[in-house]
Amino acid sequence: MKQVKNILFLLFVVAYMVIISGFISNREQMQHISRVKVKIVDSSENQFIHAADIYKILNNHNFNVVGKASSEVALATIETAFKDRQIIDKTVVYITEPGILHIEISQKTPFVRIFNRYGQGYYLDTKGNIIPLSHSGSPFVIVANGFIAEPFTIGKTFNIMDVRHDSLSRSLHTIYDVYRLATYITSDHFWNAQIEQIYVNNKYEFELIPRIGSHIIELGYVEDLEEKFDNLKLLYLNGFNNLGWNHYDKISLKYKNQVVCTKIQ
């Protein structure tokens, strides 16, 4: 008898949940959109896009949702409309009572700023996505400039990895070398605090500008990065900490297993 009561109770709970779910679903479909609320999730970290830009995109796509029934609003279509914006990483659109359409935007996070040989500027994030420069402010990231070339058209390519680059000439491969070098530097706490600029010279070799000291670091090409930076770290910790940071104007890591320092005359 007790088992029968338990079964009946469970059936009652299931039936109640089905009825309530249907009631809530019908209520949500019947409610009308009263306003749109936009939230830039990471606005304190990046300021590439603002709520006003989101409202503008909605207007440009004729998403006149205010006054419409919830069931008439295509949430997935609205989310898709924001995918073409290079700065936007993720968009979430949903509706809550009393008829508020929420649009939550997450931005891509740049980690290196590029100024190429043609005077064009843009950012890259850690996945290789291209992020246009913004007039709203400049994030504090490592800068790369000089003889940097790309095998693609900036503005038409969303991610540098979308272009095959395994057999490019050294000149056209520089953007990928910059990406590799910037990734190595910024992923290491010590070097991320030490290096502020990457420069590509006319031989497509790399030079680094440190935050401390008056010297330039001749890195050469991007091969053997771990070995080169390990040698440089030994010099910094065992040499410069004792001798001082302003005795040399050039440190070369170009040669295998060597660190060549040139004194200031």
C-alpha cells in the first residue's frame, strides 16, 4: 500500500511539473518585449565596443523587437548578426520577465598590437583573431612594429590562422613569427614584465626593447627561443643585477650558445 502511495505521489509531481512548465512556456510566449537591455560583460577590461554600438547594429538589421511577442523574436538570428563583428567573441541573447530582451556581449582580448610596414595597425588575440584598432582607448599590451608583412588583406581576414603559411617567404611569414614570439613573451611572467616592444628589421630579424635599461636585444630569427631567453635570463640575473643595467647598448643572442654584449662608448 505504501509503495502504491509513493508511485501516485510521483505521478502527481510529474503531472504538476508538466502543467506548470506548459503554463510558464505559454506565459513567456504571450508576453511582449518592453525593452532591450545590453550588457558588455568585460567592459572594465576592454572598451572596443559599447552598448550604443549594439543598439546601432540592432537598428541596422531592422531588429525592431519592442512590442513584439516573445514567440516572434528569433533569438538565434540576433546572436548571428553579431558574429561578423571582429571584436565580439561571444553573444548571448535571452528574454526574462517582464518582457526584457537581454543581449550580453563578450569581447576578444588583445595581447599584441601590430604596426606593419605599410602603416596599418591592428591587434591580435591569443587565438590569432584580428581586432581593429579602437578610438575608445588602447589596452596595455606588447607592441610589434617594423618590416612586418602579411599574406592576407587586413579587414577581410578574421583570423591569421585561416591562411596557409607553412611555405611562405620569410618576409610574408613575419606576422606569424611575431605571433609566435609575442605568445612566448606574454606567456612567461618574467619576460612579460621585461619586454615592451618587438621590432622587425629590414632583414626580418627580431630586436627587443626592454622596459629597464638602455640596451637593445638582438634576437635574430625566432628559432631556439627557449635557449636564447634562458641565456638572456642568466645574464640579467647574474650579470646586470651586479653590474647595473646601463653598461651596454646592445645584447646579441643571434649566435648559437652565445650572448655577445656591446659596451656603450
